[in-house]
Amino acid sequence: MSHSRTSTASVDYESVDEAYLDKRKLKKGAAGWILLASLGVSYVISGDYAGWNFGLAAGGFGGMLVATILMAIMYTAMVLSIAELSSSLPTAGGGYSFARRAFGPWGGYVTGTAILLEYAIAPAAIAIFIGGYVNELIGLNGPLVYAVFYAVFVGIHLWGAGEALKIMMGITALAVIAILVFVVGMLPHFDPANLFDISVNTGALGASTFLPEGFIGIWGALPFAIWLFLAVEGVPLAAEEAGDPGRDMPRGIITAMLVLLVFGACVLLLAPGGAGAAAMSEHAAPLVGALQAVYGADSWAAGFVNLVGLAGLIASFFSIIYGYSRQTFALSRAGYLPRWLSVTGGRKVPFLALIVPGVIGFLLSLTGKGDLMITMAVFGATISYAMMTLSHILLRRREPELERPYRTPGGVLTSGVAFVLAIVAFLSTFVVSVEAALWSAVFYAIMLAYFGFYSRHHLVAQAPEEEFEAIALAERELDARAESTPDSV
């Protein structure tokens, strides 16, 4: 391999032969926009089944409601922004490739690492919640449950992308049915008084029946409000497997976001509104618990939602495994992470990018601390949100001629709103858990040290995300030369 140094970016590129990229190809055309929309819903739908309710304990119903409205605005604005970016820069790197174009290698790596932190840890939290639902069904929980689910669903992904995405779509459909049963079952039992049965902390600033933990409760509830939408931004990671990314990506991710807004509103209102906010605030399976509270522990509705609702947790677990594998694949293929992680087999699946983060996630699930895992995932997610939305702003200003098959309504104002709210959400992780923030910071320090001391000197020139930048650099140099050349007489 030959070396060439790009002094402006303080990185070294290595040229690779065609065989390198041939061993690192994904299956093109495996996903249309309906499958992408299903992928977006499945990334997130577990958040409707468990985890969000911890926000009731942090801020009461009022605090969680305000936090959810703020995060719904942030996610909607961000989704509209990355819909444009994903149609313009359709690679498996997703957010990393957007930030790479806007900020250079360091910015791309920081963003990609943030997404990896989010996507490697979120399945650990979901595995813990799956254990709670399985325990309700058959009285079994713990490491054996986590290990079985990791082994089975990583194994399905190893089978092939198209097959895995179709199975995921079927599982997601079951999860949607369970939510609809929950909504129909709880509507007759909704009582607004149940929303405000959490004791008021009279020592908290601004404390009231609406905000039992005061204004700080809104901050504390933000990470759990995020859990209702977390990972929908992963749809662009399927760009290289989409049939027509310029058209399919925006349609898929925006449709998914609209569905998630409706589902989030339903569970937030109906679970505590039927069974009481205090009872739901610490329940391991809040949708099941709410139905049990109004129909009885042995009711068919509670049993159905428990059994079929497990599909909701499985859907997100399954799809986020897909997400972390594609982010790992893209960073590895470009040399930011060890290159052996991006090798694909005969079925065009990055098998090591599936297995290695899966093992790490399983080990993290052994802590049994779902709330800690959520907060760590949110720490990484919010960094990536800030970087992606800022990338949208910078690319709109620096590269107005960039081909944009889809353009964000409101332009940089929309992405600016998402950027500000992402910073607010990032700061909330320190309010909820300093421990989670510190562990996340340790992970970041290790990853940044790896890039600073090693991988930035071994990037792959022909990786798609790097080729985008090479083409843009060449165009800028040609424009600069044209401007500096005096007109001929």
C-alpha cells in the first residue's frame, strides 16, 4: 500500500487495491422505503414498552410531558435535517459520513464514535427490559435470557441483510398490534386524576402537583423522553442497501417519525392515566402493568400484550444490532477502527461487526442496570445529534450546490432548533447520572486516543466517505485555481 499525507487534516491515507473493497461490500437493493420506515419504527418501538416510565419517577407526569414535547420537537427537526443529508450522502456511515463531510476526519470520528456508543449500549438496556417481560411470562430472568437473545438475533443477522430486515418487519408488525390492543384496552379507563398521584417534593424549586420534582424534574426526565424516539436516526445506516436512497431515505425516516410521535403520545397518556403515574414509574413492564391494574393480573389483554408486546422489545433489539454493525462496518472500512471488523462474507454481511459489539453489549447487560444503560446511550446519542444537525447547517452554507434530492423544510432554522435542544439533552445526562456520564467519557477518551495515536495515520483513501471528501477537495482546488488565474487577453 502507498501512503500519502493530507497535512490540512493531519491524517495519512493508505491506498488499497480492489480486493480490499470487494471483501467489504453490502447487499445493494435490499430495502425500499416501506422497509426503511419499518426499520425506523423497529429501532425505537421498545421505548414504548419499557424505559420511558423512569421519567415519571424523575419528573412526575408533568415533567415527563414537558420533556417529551421538547424531545419530540428535537427529533422531528433532526429527522427532517438528516433526511436531506442521507439523500445527498448515501453511505453506510450515516451520521459519521455527514460530519466527515462537514468537519473532516476528526469530526467524522467523534460523531461515528458517539453513534457507536449509543448503538452498542442500547441493546444492553433492551436486553435487560426483555428479561423483565420474560420474567412476567415464565419467571426466568438474568444472564441466560440475555445470552439467548443476543445469540439468536445476531445469528439471524448473519444469515443475510434482506432476510433479517424482512423478519424485523414482521416482528415490528406484531409489536404495533400489541400497542393498538393496549390503546383500545386503556382508553375507557383513562382518568386525568391518575396522572398526578405522585407525591410532591416540597423542597424542590417550582414543585407542584403537575411538577412534583419541580423544574429540575424536567431535566431529569429528558433522557427517558428521548427513549421514546432514540435510534430513529439510524435509518441512514441502511443507505448502501437501499434501492433508491435519494427518494427512499427521506420517505422512510419521516414516515417512521410520524408513527413514533403517535405511539409516544399514546403510551405516555394512557399507561399512567389508567393505572396511576406512581405505579407506572418503576414498573419493569409498564404496558402490561397498566392492563393488569385495570383488568386483573390474569386478563387476556395483559397476557396478550405481554406475550406479543415482547416483540416490541425484540424489534428494537434486533434492528439496533443491525445499526451498530453498519456503523462499525463503515468506520472500519475507512480505517477509523481496526479494518478486520469490516470484512463481509459470502452473504455480504459484516460478521465480525455483528459479533464483537454484541459480545460487549452482552457483558454490559450483566450489570442489570437498564436506567444506567439508557443514560449512557443518550450521552452518545445527543453528541451525535448535535454534530449531525450542525453538519446540516455548515453544508447548507459551504456547499449550496451539493445535490439535494430532498431539502429540509425551514432549512438551517430547523436544524438549528434541533442543535440547541440536543445540547440541552446532552447536559441532562449529568443531572440524571454522573456515573453514566463519567463511564461514557472514559469510553470516549479511549476511542479518541486510539484515533489520535494510531488510526488517523492509516485511513483508507478509497472508502466511500473519504472519496466524497476527495472529490469535494478536488472541486474546491479547481475553483480556487480558476479564480486565481488571470483572464487571458
